[in-house]
Amino acid sequence: MGKGDDPNCGAGAGAAAMSITDDAHEAFRLRQLVEAGAANDSQRRDLAAAERRLGGRVFRVPSHQVADLRKLVEKTGKAALRMGAEPAMLRELDTVAEAAELGGGVKVARDFTYLVVANSDVHAGEGWRFVGSLIHDLRGDEPTSKLRQLPGTSEINLSRFEGSDGRCEHCNLNRRRLDTFLVQGPDGEVRQVGRSCLNEYIGSDTPEKAAKHAELILGLVDKVDTATRSGGWGGGPIYTTGRGDHPRGWEKHWGDPEEVGTFESAQFLAFVASHARREGFITRRKELDGAGRATATVARESLFKAMRGEDDVPLPETDDHQYAKDALEFARERIAAKPSHMRSDYELRLSHLLSGDRVSPQDFAVLAPAIDGWRRELERREKAASGPVSKHVGKPKERLDLRVTVERKFHGQSASGFDQVQYHLRDSEGNKLIWYSGASAEMQQGGTYDLRGTVKRHETKRDEDRTVLTNCRFEEAQPAAA
């Protein structure tokens, strides 16, 4: 059953839905206390009452795992129907976001969905029912056991069976059993019974089928419970604890830092800004050319080290955080001004990230260049304020003679697939010129040349007028005669 099947959904159901979410949160908290052996009788009764209201046992799993669990429920349901038993049901409740503040003030957030595995009465004859099982681990010198309890039996205290060996309370033999079952009789007593003794103990020929049904449901509970425990942060609530500059260190059982959730975009960019301020911004392409490690990679590692509470990590300063916020605001303005049909694949991915306030580690490299883009914009603004403003030069098809300086050049390919070089030039009056050259001879970045070319068109980019040239010829500028 999904959210749409919830009878409390719809108009006027806000208070009821809130009550269900609160019940789920409280039931999950009490379940954690029970499993930790820290619950008293009153808390056990409260847990049973909450699960009765919700109709089953409550779990909290990372939202991205819900789809896989739905498939598992469908699979176990078909197996139950084949044996003529009632299939287990999974009900989705609300999705909540939880955040943790970790080392270096890094905040991590993740979406969790509350699920209810519906109560299932597994009857094994008149007055008899299965309430759980024990899985026995015979490895090692001291065998251990794991207690599993069926949904709908929370009111029964099974704590006396924790750590029990494979002894059957019917035949009183302690054999090397892989599992034993917990069966409640007509008198309300729960006993541990071996698989081979079930028929004789209960006195009918139905227990074996009921045991298989119980195993199906317990197997589903195990899978959902595993998803809960693997959900980062131990599957439990997050509470920030103070410990100097590192409020909380990273713990291994929370899982891989790259999969724990999402991060505030501005916070990750603050790490990028911090590293770029000290070492300069290095793109992935420059990294391949041997310029050093990419800034996005180094910032990512620094963020994860800060999360783990390592003390040798340079944390972003106040100015870095402000720089990151300004970079995000500028990137959003810039991408919004460009029609979607004119955006490159990278710009489409970037616009998706900029539509929210959080970013996953898989998209760090997409977002990181926003810091370098803001740096270039600040440089452009500084030049515009201190020097002459670029203007359009000449008229289309007009032939011009200019003395230019090469600011930047880029190697690439034309739309036809031919090699070309894109030159960004500046004339003596500060006007910006662009030339796409397919010639084998190249001008050097930083060099000054006498250039003759034809005006192809005028354009404006980033609030700067530019003149695009074509059919250019050039020679190195000669110093003026004394």
C-alpha cells in the first residue's frame, strides 16, 4: 500500500496525518529502546499500542531504498500466495528530512521514509500462533543467536530468549540447530521449539506450513531492518553534540560518506573557495595536463575529512562562506538568463543543481566551477570599473587594421569538425575582439600583434560588447622607433 492508499490522505486530514507521523516516530524510537534492552514494561506497552494504531511494525529507511523494498514485498507476497498464506503488506507513511552537524560544522541531510510492515497473525492450529524465531550462529567457540519477532506481537516480552542456545523446550534437547521457533500456546505461554518438534508439540499437521509462512514474513522484516540500519547514522535519530570545532566525528557504521546524503551547496562551495583562495582554481582538464589536483577533488576530500573530525583540515573562513553564497547567486542569475534550448549538457545539469539548495557528492564536480565563474566575473567588473569599457568596433564586412594583445586562446573544433583556435583579443582602446582561426600559425597568449581582419558580427556577452572577426592576417608587432 502506498501513500495514496492511506485513508487519512485528502482534504481535512492534515491533523490525522500529523498524528500518524508522530506515532511512527515514537514507535520507531521505542523499538530502538526495546532492541537495545533499555525499555521498561510501560514503554513496551506504549510500543504495542502505537503499532496497533499503525497496523504493524514501524521502520525508517532511506527514501531511495523504498522502490527496492516494494519489489521485495511483491516477491514474498507471491511466495505466500503459492502456499495458500496471506501475503505480507508494506505501507508507506510520511517522508522526513533529518540533518546532522558533523566535524567542521558540515551539515548532512537525508530523506527517510517511515514504513509499516503490517501485523501478521501466523496461526498453527487452534489457539496456537508463531510470535518469532531464533537464528543460531554455530561458528566460533561460543555460539550466538539472533532474536526475530513477528509484527503484531510487540506486547509480548521475548527478552528471556535473547542469547538462547538451540535447546527445544518440548524435547529438552540442545542440538546444533540453525533455528528454533517461538510459539505461543492457548495458555499464553511462549516456548522455544525445534523445527522437528513442531507437529508433535502443537498436535496437528499444520505447523510446518505455518513455520514457512512465518519465515517469509521474518525474512521481509530482516530486509527492511537491514535497510534501516544501513541508512547512515545507524538508522537512528541524529542529535548534535558539542566537541569544539568538530561537533561530532564520523562513525564507520554510518556508511560511506559519499552515500550518506546531501550537503548544503553553499557549504561545499565554501570548501572550494577556501582551496581556490590558497592554491588557485584547477579544473579537471588542467589536472590531466599536470597542473595539479583538481580543486573539486581536493575540496571534496577536505569536506569528508572535516566530517570525520580530523584536525589537520583547513576549514573555510567567514569570507569563504560569503564568497560561496555570492557565487551561487551569480550562477543562478546567469543560468536563468540563458534559454533552456540554448544550454549545453553541462549547463542543463548545473541548472538542475541550482534549482535547489543541496548537492550530492556525485555532483560536486558539476557545481565546483561556480567559484571560478564568480572569480572571473569579479575580475571583469573590476576591469570595467578601472579601465575603458569595451565597445563594438567597425561595421559588419568592414576591413580593419588593429594592434591587439592576446588575452586568452582555446583549442577546439568547429561545428564542421575542423580544428580551430579561439582567440580573445583586446585592442589598444580596450575593446574586446574574438577570432576563430583555422590557420596553422598561431598567436601566443600575452603577445602583441598587428592584425588585419573583417568584422563578421557584433555581440554582447556578460554585459561586455564584443566584435567577432574573420579572414584575419597578423604579424608580430614591432616596437615603436625611438
